[in-house]
Amino acid sequence: MAEKDELRMDNWDSRHKAPIVEWNELQDLRLDGRQRHIVKSGPGETYDLDCLVDPRESDTLIVALHGALNRDVYTLPRFEWMATLQNRTESQLFLSDTALQSSDELKLAWYTGDAGDNLTARYAALVRSVAVQCGASRIVLLGFSGGGFTALAMAPLIAGSLALAFSPQVSIGSYYRFFADAYSNALFPEYESFDDVEAAFQQRLNLLELYRDAGVPTNFVYVQNSGDAHHMNNHYLPFRELTDVRVGARFVLEHESDSHAAPSRERVSEMLDECLASQFPESAVAS
């Protein structure tokens, strides 16, 4: 490979115990064991892609997506679910939402990017590349809350993938307004309000609009905590009404807690096992 295509750094990520490798373009990215990869933004793009890859001898790739971050506690990059997945045998890919770098105060950006940079699509392309290099024919996109939104948004862009979403948002505008306003102010300052942003980018910000198209694949398992009233009423019920009868759509309603709390490690692992055993769509990974 030409030296100009690969920028190998002497950096070591001590927090995640992995070497850091930078790439100028996604097409240049090559896996070599457990590494953190940064794909630099190109013309017309705002944000780098930042991920941690741990390839295993497996036909399955689990893609871990994070939700809202307490910026007083967590620093970027954020690679969520590492402790939950550490004893599993599948290849693992952890994605950090680099749009959060736009503001030290921003807690949640749903991996959408900004007006000129569709991070959802760019990260989906990264997942496809990593899956091919890992030899993975099955891809599970795992997320809770904002990460669950991204799993549902990204799955239609990755053939052969399945979204496993725990109590996700399905519409940024239907979440608490201060999150939506902070998001639009940080990432779409050229627009006067969140409502203007949503009108301009409906399918990126509102999965009800995305999945309203009957041609959009519905390969997902949506696990909703019945004790979370806000997500039950504003996200789960509208999305279920829209997609319940479609092939590949599965809803699991259960009581995890009386709040918007992440599922236990044991429950996540149980659902991963169940998805891989019985719910996975029979289709090939797109290259």
C-alpha cells in the first residue's frame, strides 16, 4: 500500500489499550488485529470517523453504538458496551459519534452529522468494509436510547444486518426538546430552529418518516422497557403502529425498570444470543 494512503501514528490509546491508525480515506482502511481506526474527513465532510475494531474468528460482527454522554464524566471517543461484550466470541466494532466534538456541551447527536456530512451513511459504509474484512456474513447493530435510534437508522443501509434496539428514540423531535434544541444549535447553526432542521432532513431525524417507505427493510428487534413512559408513548407505540405487520419487524415489550435505564448486561447478551439463533435475516453482506 502506498505510504501516502496510510498514516501510521506512534500513538497508543491507553484507555482502550489499542494502537491508533489514521487513514486518509475509508477505502484505504485495513484491519490488523485489535486497533482504533480514525478515517479523516474529506472534501465536503466535517467529521472524522473514529472506531475500535476487535476482529475474531467468527461469522458475526457486533456493532456497538452509544447514546447520550454526560460530558462531565465521559470523554471522546466513547466506545460503549465494551464490558458487556468482552467475553463474547463475535468480532466487535465500536463507533464513536464524532459530531459531539462540535461542542463540549452537546450530549447527544444520534450519529446524524450536520447539513453537509451524513455521518449515518458514512459509518454504515465503514461497517460494511469492516464486516467484509472480518469475514462476517451477519451484522448486529446494538444500541440503547440514542444508540438504538442509530441502529434502526443504519440497518437499512447495510444488507444482511439486524438492528437490536433497546428503548430507542425514533424521532429526535419527539424526544425532550432541550436535547433537540441543543442538537440543532450545535450542528445546524445555519437553521433558525430545530423544526426547520427536521423539515429539511426528515428521514435522517425522524425514523417514522424513513420507515414510512414500505421499501425500507425492517430487519430489527425493538426491545422496549414498559416502565419508561416517555419512550413507550412517544416512540414505541407510533413506531409499532407503523411497522408491526412488516416482515422482519419484531417487538419485545418487557419491564426492565420504572425509568429510562439501560438493560442489564445479562439481558443484552441474552437478546444477542436469541437474535443470532432465531431472528437473523438470511441475506448476504453487501460489499
